[in-house]
Amino acid sequence: MRYKLLILKFALFIVGFALIHFALLKVFQFYAVDRSFVNKLYADFLAIEKPVKFLFIGDSHCGRDIDTDYIQDAYKFAVGGESNINTYYKLRQILQHSNAGDFEYLMLTANITAFTTFTRNLKKNTFHYRQFHGLNDLLKENDHSFKKYASYFKYKFIPYIEMKEFVPFFGKAHKKLPGNRIADINRFSDEENQKEADFFVRNLLLQENQKNVFDKEAVLFVQKTIELCKEHNIKVIYIKYPMSRFFVNATVSFVEDSVLSNSPVEQIIKKNSNAILLDYLKTYKEKDTFFSDSHHLNQLGRKAFSQHLNDTLAIIGSRWPISESD
């Protein structure tokens, strides 16, 4: 009798756990999938009918620094916090759709922010990117740590752990990082702006790692992305988006000169005939009125930069390859 009672309790526990699990899956489906901003962006992109010559994809620099109203035949599909690894898998999925994959130039982020270990491990919109790659893809990558596979299965079978990104009472959703402000940097003192930039670069972007700034796995995916584009006869344009003088100062302070002057990402780009780099990193270094924070343009800067970039792309359209100095 005692064993029967234990079996009954265990069965009730399993049933209760299953009910809670499926209920949370439904809630997650409602908040994170059906109402997802990134999934809507993806659906909108797949539905486009106008011809696209320049496709901008990538992280928040692409999203916040580009205004396609000022760039002819351009489309933007960007998600904040997107690593270049997730960009690769998203691109691969895009190219499987003949209508959406019909573009001539792929515009990608070349800033250091896209290739650090911090960015690679950033758990943001994981549910969205999991639909683009599976276990076989992970097995082909060089990183075979237990943590990586544990994360894969965790997000695959209990995706609602990401609920905190959408529903505040499930966790620390929308918590601002120290020093984050929703205002243009010219409203704050130089000291405040530099403090925020230093914090972002040292504590988040680099995580005290000054020598191995570029994540090895992320660097490998630069070559994989370029090769994927070559297979589809697509030219790749990497862009170093403009940064404020505060961000530039912070990187000079916390990153070794050799890493900044000859990054592994730039070395790969130079070796590929279907890829070029446009460097706008310091273009608006002294224009504080163009920035919303140390590493993103505001509306004024976004318009100016998009117009400037459009002029360069017009030349690229008639002559390949070209550098920003031409």
C-alpha cells in the first residue's frame, strides 16, 4: 500500500509538472513568439516585393545608425544584440527563400562590438535564432563545451526561461545597465559620458579581456559568412559604424593597439575578393550632437550618415571593389 501511495504521488507530480510546463509554453508562445518584434521583422522581410540591392542585417548599429529612407534600393533587417554567428544562421535561412534572397550586396557590421565573447554569449531573442540552426550546426562549430550544449537543450525544451525578456514579473526584464540613459550624449558632461563608455567597453564588451578581444568562434563565422555569400554571388560590405569620441577613447584605453590596428576580422575581409570594409569609425568623432549614447547615432546622426553612405554605395554600384578613401 505504501508503494502504491508513493507511485500515486509521483504520478501526480509528473502530471502537475506537465500541466505547468505546457501552460508556460502557451504563455511564452503568446508573449515571445506570436507578439515577437523580431519574428514580425522576419515575416515582414520575407513578404517584401520591392527589389532590394543593399540588404542591411546585423545588430543595433545597423538598426539604429541606418535610415533606409535615405539609401536607394536598401532594406534593413536588424535586431539589437545580434552576434555575427546568429547573423550567419539568419542569412542562411534568408537565402533559402528565393524572393527574399534576391539582393546584390550584403551590409554587415564590422565594429568590435559584434565579435566579442560577450556578444556571442548574449542570451537575447534566443527563441528566434533557434529556428535557424540545430544540433548538427553546433556539432560543426569549434566550441564543444558542456555549457554550450546544455544551453542548447535548455532553450530547446524549456524556452520560457527567456520569459523575463518580455514579462517584467518573470524576472529582471528591461533592467537598465549602470549608466544607461535614453537621451543624447550632449545633454551630459564629458565626465559622465566617458564613465558610461568606459563601463560598457571594460565591464561588458571586453569583460576584462584585453588581449583576446575577438572571440575565436565569432572570427571563424566571418569567413563562413563571406563564403556563403560567394556561393550565392553576393558581394559583402562590412561597415565600421561611427562611434563617439568617448567610445573611441575607451577602446584605446582598454584594448591593445595591435588588436585595434590589425584585427583578425579585417585580415579576413582583405583576403576575400567579394568583401570590402568601409571604415566610418571616427567620421563623427567630434560631433557629440550626432550620438544618442557612446556607440549609437541619434536621429540627426543617422540621417547624415545614411546620406553619406548612400553617396558611397552609388559609386560602389558602378565600380567594384572600392574603398572609402576612393
